[in-house]
Amino acid sequence: MNKPKNMVELESAVVKFVGDSGDGMQLIGTLFADSCAYDGNDLTTFPDYPAEIRPPANTIAGVSGFQVYFGSKKILSFGEKLDVLVCLNPASLKANLKWAKKDTVIIVDSDEFTEQTLEKCGYTSNPLTDHSLKDRKLIQVPVTTIIKEKTSSLNFDNKTVLRSRNMLVLGLTLRLFNKKTSYVENYLSEKFASKPDIANLNKKILLEGYNYYDQLPVNQKFSFFVPPAKLEKGKYKNINGNIATAWGLLAAAERAHLNLFLGSYPITPATEILVELAKHKSLGARVMQAEDEIAGICSAIGASFAGAMAVTTTSGPGLSLKSEAMGLAVMTELPLVIVNVQRGGPSTGLPTKSEQADLLQALWGRNGEAPMLVMAADSPADCFYSAFMAAKLSLEHMTPCILLTDGSLGNGSELFKIPDVNTLPEIKPPLAKPNTDYKPYARNPETLARYWAIPGTEGLRHRIGGLEKENITGVVTTDPENHELMVKLRAEKVQRVANYIPEQEVFGEPEGDLLVVSWGGTKGVIRESVIEMQKEGKKVSHAHFKYIMPLPKNTEQVFSRFKKIIVCELNNGQFVVYLRAVLPQFKYYQANKIQSLPFFMDELKEKYYKVLED
């Protein structure tokens, strides 16, 4: 796309669509993001919606939002201050005005700003007329009035036509950024292929919004252009973390030459992984929606015993329920991938809000000595590669692996270059050979992984289970010295995985005044904050951890080269507790946030300045 004339060119832009839950904000946000991807922009998205399916209309707690950060540069974070805010009611404006900067363009459905709706969400005056928005660029659109006028001759009831309010503001926003409507129109044609009249209605309203721009006063005709990003050649998709996780697991099963089995139970925000895998029976995926979390993981353990690449998916409360069965997987030393899409807790907590709340549970939340691998994905697209690697390590080392993602990664999306599966590394599980002198707990001397005997293989009859076993033979025993030996072997097996993972990388100089440490989904914004500090001449570097149990072999060496270390987490300090336990010789500063919101660069930089001055 060539730059149109008389328009403001931006390197990047942040757009947020907000309205009542049920107004279709998630849909139009996704369609806008897909349109940006179609134009070649790099992007990330950040959905934010309430836990209730249909909370009370026009209330702060019921606001649903979808944020899109897109640009011609590499987009690392979910974006902060907004360039455009699209609001379908007063409550959504009030809840999101704090993210608007001085010159943010705010599009509102002016028909919704009535005395009753204003009072309901706590306004004492109308922000559209009381000059409180004078520093912003306000565009008032009588959405309901326009839709009723333009559809009065059509054979639709009011309820049906007003469902397309979101399409009108989507059309206007596309025009604002000089993007075409073709992607959305194609989507509507496919979505409503069996209801062409509904497809045509939505297309009509979309184009009415697009063309409404021409009716705006000259002082409201704001126009922006964001050039395409310079991307490597290949096929790209705007993909969210849950789907990327599912695809990564499918790719791992293919490279391991195994069928994939998922035993799971629906839970927000992890359910989409189950739904996506259920679509791919043709790729060898077998999915069982169990009656509860315990049944889900136990079915996966059974499938692993039978020779499948086994997976179970959940969120924090479900991980708690799975803890006893995870101990069974540790005791039987079977491969199993446990995906935990973290959310705010404790208990049912904040089902639709994201936190890094479950790290300590993943590390130590089981009875007895039950160590297992723990990894964390760092972006929606990285969920693919992290899921692949979690499966590879679990299969090749015969030990369960917990993969931590979170709600912002699982629901958020990113531009993803689809790889050729054949270029991914082959996965080689340690399969026992038929008709050999098989012993269930005989081990590979380098990895300490036991050999996987698939039931039905000639000469490999054996027994495993939850009771402690004698080393090598697998005979049930309570011998004290044998128990201590087996506990240490299982722990050492996990630690030896450090020999098969990459060493920890440092972004920036390998030594300096401050090392910023992070893990999981905080990578993007922390990387951006470190880049800004480096531009200011500060000797600040960044170490982001994907592999947590075990840590990369060079972690101690990396830490030793910096005068100060600050650990940044969206929890009350879980990774730093772990680091203090395993590397106590270092002093760790902390930056913590528990608001179910991402870090913002200014608050991070403020922390860095204080540590540097201390």
C-alpha cells in the first residue's frame, strides 16, 4: 500500500474498542487486527473482558475491550497510551479515559450518552458537552440513529439491526487509518454463508460507517497511515497464544511420530486449546473432554502409558486439582505436557484477568518430592515454540513438563510466521526395544531417563504405578535407602535437562550496572523499557527466562557480571523467591504488580532509576 496524500504517517498506533460485554468488541477488535495483518503491519492484541457473560449494561464492571497495537516496526508489547479510543457507551469511556493521551482521537456513539446512562455509570455531567474532553480529538457519531435511518426500508427488526452497531464504528475506524473493508467483507460472507441477508446487512452498516467519514466536519477528519512492516518472506497469521499452543503440540506430535492425546476439562482461559485440538483429528489428535480436572489428567497419564504424546490443559484452580495426578506422572516417569494458562487467584479469583500467579505452584505444588520441568512462553507466537519444546523435553527425558502461559498470551494475538514443520527438530523418545531384558527403571546413563515400553510390544511386559519402586526392577518397596535413591534420581534427571536447553541470553552488554530479570509474558514491555534505558546511556541489560526448572547452566555466571539485579513479575514475588533459594549469593531487587494489568514502561523505568541510585 502506498502512502495516501495529506495524512499523518505513524510508525505505530494503539487502537482500543470498548463497549458493553455483548456489543461485539472482541469481534471487531479481531477483525481490525486481521485487517492490519492483511496490510502487512506487525501487531499484538490485548483482549480485556469481564468474567460475566452478560453483566449489567453500561456499568464499569461490565466493560469489554479489545486493544490493537500495530506498526511498521517490530511490536513487542501490548501498547500503552491510545491513539484512538472507540466507545459505544459512557461506561466504556469512563473506564478507559485514563489510557487516552492529550491528542487521542475518541469516537463515541453519541446516542448512548443520555441522562439515564450517564447517571448509571457515575457521570454528574455529560463529557461530550462539559469540555472535559477538550484536550482530546472527539468524534461524535449518532450510531443508533444512522443505523435505523439506513435500514428503515429493510425487512429487519430493531434488535437485529442494532446488533450491527459494532460494524459501523469498525468501518469508520478502518477509514480513519486508510484501510480497506475487503477483509471484513470476506469474513462476513463466510461467517454468514447460510444467512446472506444478515451478511449483507452487516456489510451495509460497515460501509455506512466507512463513508460516514466524508460527512464529518473538516476539523474532525483525522487521518492516519501506518506503513507495512518489513517482514521476512513467508506465510503469516494473526494468531492468539492458545491456538499457537495447540499448533505447537500438533507439530511436536508429528516430529515425534506419535498420536497426540489431550485429556482436559474446560476452564477459562485455557478452553480454546481443547477446542482447537478437537478440530484436528486428521492430524492424529485425539481429544477427550473429561468430567473434571482430575479425570482429564488421569486420562492423559493413561494415554502416555499407552504410547501417545499426552497433554492436559488447565488454569490455576485446575492445576491445584491435578496436583496428586502430577505426582503419579512423576513417580511413573512418564512424559506428559501440562499447559497452565494462568489467571488471577486465589480460588476462582479473576477468571478473565491475567497474572503470573502460579509459578510456585508449578515448581513445588505437589506432595512429596515431585520435581518436574517448568517452562514459560513469552509471547502469543512463542506459545507455539514453547509448546513444541515442552513436548520435546518431556518426551525425550521421560518426565512431566509444565508450560506456563497466561490469559494475556492465550487470548492476545501476534503476527506469526508459519514454519515448515519439517524444519523443526526431530523428537526422539527413548523407546524400549522389543524382546530385550527390559527393566522399568533402568536408565540412560547420560539423561537418567528410563526407557518407554509401549504396551503390546513383545517382551516388554512390566508394571508401574504410584507406589515407590525399587531402582532398576520396578518392584514395589518401602526400603528407606532405595526411596532416598529414587528421590534423588528423579531430581537429578530434571536437573540434567539443563544440558539440553540453550544457555541464558542477555539483551545488551554482558556486564553492567543493572540486570533486569523477567519471565513469561512480560518480555515485550520489559524489553522496550530496557531499550529506552540503554538509549539514555544507562548500563542496563535484560535477561528473560523461558526455562525455569531447571535454570540454564550459565545463570549464575550471567548474574555475577552485574552490580545489581531487579526481578520484574506480575505477582507478589514468586520467581525472586525461587532465585533466592537456588542462587542465594546475589541480592535481588523487586518490581511487582498485581492489578491484572501489564507493566507500563514508565513505572518500570521509575523502579530502575531507584535501584541504580540505591
